[in-house]
Amino acid sequence: MTTPYQQQPHVPQAPGRQLGTYTSPIAVRRATFGDALASEWTKIRSVRSTMWTLGVLILLLVGLGLLIGFVVRSQDGHIGDTPVLSLGFYGVLLGLLCVITLGVLTISSEYGTGMIRTTLTACPSRGRILAAKSVVFFLLTFVIVAIATTLVAVVQASLVRNAPTPSGGEWLRATLGISLYVAMVGLLSLAVGALIRHSAGSITVMIGVVLLPLVLALFMFTDSLSGVREFLLNYSIPSQLGAFYGATVSDSGPSGWDPLWIMTGITAVALGGAFLSLNSRDV
Amino acid sequence: MIEAVGLTKRYGAKTAVHNLSFQVRPGTVTGFLGPNGSGKSTTMRMILGLDQPTAGHVTIGGHPFRELPNAPRQVGALLDAKAVHGGRSARNHLLSLAQLAGIPARRVDEVLGVVGLQQVAKQRSKGFSLGMGQRLGIAAALLGDPQVLLFDEPVNGLDPEGILWVRNLMKQLAAEGRTVFVSSHLMSEMALTAEHLIVIGRGQLLADMSVTDFISHNSADFARVRTPGTEPAQREKLTAALTEAGGQVLPEPDGALRVTGLPLPRISDVAHGADVRLWELSPHQASLEEAYMRLTQGAVDYRSTNDQKAGLQPAMPPGYAPPPVIPDVPQQGWYAPPPPGQNPYAAAPQAPAPHPGGPAPVPQAPAQQPVAPPAAQQPPVPQAPQPPAAPPAPQAPATPAAPTKPEDTR
């Protein structure tokens, strides 16, 4: 019964019926990258998880920022040499976890539900999908974080009047710089989500990447490990966030706009890996 | 037109699809059949460029799927009804796909109307039943109004009205000159929908032919003949006469005879010549399901067994004998007669009362008759081969011998 069937030559189709004659009356237009952007925008705005993660992100950024501003003011507003804009750091660090979650979910939820197969049937160019997702997610996150951090920075600067007035560069780094950095970490999460293809796994990895280096460094008491300890303290993601506010643990680490270039490099490598993986693996 | 050449897919040591070559032509509905795990879905994924074949290639209209210009306008597919994000509404799901393919947004409302989901278009698809999910999947496949359509199990979970709708939809799409490739487990549905069949088993091609050819190649038609149940001698007489006339005769469990190799009028003539009355003489045409079962018997990966519930039953009281196992109708060759010389009934007469070392079933039948009345007195053990309505009275002269036969009290 299992002997392979011997294929017979096919009988030609009945005359009179032409092969493959169906043509759709709907005008055929080549899909563009702009179409993919519109599609990803529809996808990201039409699920509740986006609304929830972004809602919590705004709540943390604005709520925590304002709360800390009011607490400092109620303590006579004495913060010494600390730059006043660095008060926004706490909200941004917590909000980063929301951005990571959203970044991972943007792509891994497609794998979790099987939607990726429907998507790739509608658009066989996998690179276009990844690029469209990256652009839509990055811009959305950047705009929201930029608005929230600017609002918080303005309010905090007006609440705490005893501190030195921030310079233009400090303002730029505490709003635009930090927003770009946070969105970039989100983009890294998206790339990790595309590589791991599993929501919970990817989110765990990213939270570990953000928090664990600092925790490890705290417990490195041995002198022989001091070099490693120094490196972890300087280059862990919370330290890099602090660098944007000029509030770093030590002076030897990255400063100014350095963290953004570091993170951009890492993200570019991860996205490249995600692109190669997406193109070669079965879905 | 879908064309696969030497398509092979291996996952590690397991070969899911092996050297599969076939063509799916436009203008007809082509059914894709195979047991569970035979590689149907893997093949469909390879056609859509989702899985990369280990060897061989598959093209749609001459191009591999991933190199098609305007793929979504040429190919539409329903792979898995649950392959949607449950948190998105039906309309937004279709809208995102339409935007991705550069299809105008009003087309979304059109296909929602085609599949009858307008009323739930704003609801999240998480709450959809399987049938509604299938409709949403079909809507997504129709979105680009494509020339090639693939459906993996489209009628799963649909109600009878929905099944009828899908059947007509497939036929209509094919009649418009499109290529329609449908996989299904429902043979009766395939028999009504498809004109051409591609059957695979264990990842290999078993058949590629039209439905009518498939049925006639893989099954034998037979005639069912029933002699009066009250006169078993007539049955033996007819069996002998038909065998002599060149037919092959198999007893059926309920006492009828299955005759192959003789046309119906000839059977009637032979019976008339042998002076045997007939209660039934009916032609039996094999269905697609029977032909399919016969073809794929050797290629089934997942077979069910009886649930023994071993160790879960309460202990039997002492002296309790477990109920005797009723011999079942042999499954081998049940759907169609086996080739001559391989008659499972002749080799081991299971359906009638087992008679170790007894003669062949044909001469044995008169001796079986005394067995019937004692069996009828044991209600929990129905003797399948005997017609239950057989009145015991005519057999009375033969009964005295019965109680002394130890092998009868099974």
C-alpha cells in the first residue's frame, strides 16, 4: 500500500477552457514600504496591550516625575549639586520596562498567535515587515517619551528653584536624548523578540539585560574583580540612562551623548541578526 | 497553477515530505488528502514560502512564492483559522492585511459581507467560534481577489449551512478560472467539492488523479446478495453455485453475501438456476471514503486503540468470569474485497462461531445452526453473524446436540 504512486502523464485540459484566465477587476498596484507602515500602524493601535503598556508608561513617566518634584519642593528644594533634570531619571527607568514589553510584543505576539504566517503570506518580503515594525514602534515610543519627559522636565525645573539652572545641552539630553535612548532600547527588545520569538522569554531576557549587570556589580567585593565591577557599573543600562542627566555612579563611564551611540550600535547588530534569522528560518 | 518538483522537507531525522511532485491546475477544485501527520500542512507552508524545502522547489505561476510580484494579489491562503491576533477586531485584522497588500480599504467591507461577518466586524476575534474563525480566515484569503487559493481544512468547525456555502464557494471560485487547492479530512465533502485529488501518505504521493478515477482504481464494486434467513441451506447452495459460475463470494457478518466478479443479472440467473430465492440483490458502489481508506491503510501514523482502563476497574468478585470478547468484524478488507486468495474470512472464520480445526466456513454453516439458540439465551453476548429475527422453531430438530458442545459456551 505504501509503494509510491507512479505518476501518470497528465491529460491535457479540455479545449475551450484557457488556463489561469482569471484576472481580478480590482486594480493591481504594487505594495510599497508605505503600505507596510500603514499596516503596522493599524496593527499596533488596534490591540489593547499597546494601550495598556503605553498608558502605564505615561503614568510612570509623568506621575513619578511630578511626585518626586513635589516631594523635593516640600523638603525646601535643597538638592545641592545634583542637576535638577536628573529627578526625571526614576520615572524613565521604570518606564523603560514598559517600553521593553511593548517592543517585544510588537513582533513576538505575531509568533505567539500564528499571525506571522498570515502576515508573511500577505507580504513575502520579510525584511519589509521587520523594517516597518521597527519604524512604527520606534517613532511611536520616541514621540510619547519625548512629550512626557519634556513635560516632566519643565514642571520639575519650575518646582525646584534652589538648584542651578540647566544649560541648553542639559535640556536637550534630558528630553530628546533620553527619548531616543529609551526608544532604542525598545528597538533592541523588538530585535530580541524577533530572534527568540517568544514573548515571556524575550521580556525576561531584556529585563535581565537591563537590571542584572548592576546587581552583579554590587556583589563583586573581590579586588581581582574590580575591573569587571567598574565596567558593569559604568556601562549598565541604568548608568547609561544616568549619563544623559550627568548623574553617573563614577566619572570614568560614558558621558554626554555616548550612551546613545553605544545603544545604537548594539541595536543595529541585533536588528541585523533578526533580519538574517527572519529571512532564513521557517515560520 | 501550482507546480511542485521533488519537494522534500526534513526536520532533523524525520522526513515530513519526501520527493513530492504534483501540479495543481486552474479551473478545478483540487483536493489534498492524507492521514494526520502525512505532510499536508507542511506542503502548504512550503508552497507559501513560509518553510524552506530541504530539496526540490515549488512554484506558483512559474515563480517561487517569495519572488512573486504582487504575491497577495495572486495568492490567497487560509492556513489556520486561529492564526490571528485574538485581541484585534475582525475588521482591523483584515484592514491591516489589506493595507499591507496595497488593497483599497473598502475591499475589507466587501469580503466581510462575502463571509457574513459584518455584524461582528467590530468584535475582537478572541471571542469567535471556530466556524467564525474559519470565515474570517476565508475572508483574508479572498481579500486580494487572487488567482490561486489555498485552503487548509476550510470546513473545520462550520455548521451545515457553512459547509454548503464553502462547497459552493470553492466550486464558484474554480469556475471563474482560478486554481483552488483544498485540504480536508472529510471525504464526503471532498467527493462533493473536488474534481481532482492529490493523496499523500507519510509525505509521499499516493495518488494524483480525478475523483472518479481514484474511486475506481482503489476500490472494487460488489453486489450484496441475501438469501432467506430462515433457510441457511439456500445460502450454501447459492455460494457454491456462484463460485462455480466464476464469482467470488464473501459472507458478511449479518448473513448476506458479498459477490464480486459477476454482473447483477448473472447473479440473478445463477440463483434462479440453483432454485434459490433472493431477499436482496443490490449493487454497492464504493464511496470516496472507502477508496481512501483502502489506499491509505498502510500510511496511517496515528491509530487509536481501545481504552482498556487497566488497573482502574474495581476488583472482580471471586468466581466472576469476565464477559467473553465478541469477535469483531475483520477490519482488513472491510471496505472492499481483498484480492483473490487473500480472503481473511476463508483463512480464519472469525465472524461465525469459532470452530477450531473445523471445516471451511461453507460446509460448516449447517452445523452452526444448533449453536444459535443457546447463544440467544445469553443476552449480553449477541452473536453477530446470526440475524436476530431468526425464529428458532425450524432449527429445533438439530438443537439436542448443542448443549454438549463445550466450545459453544464461550
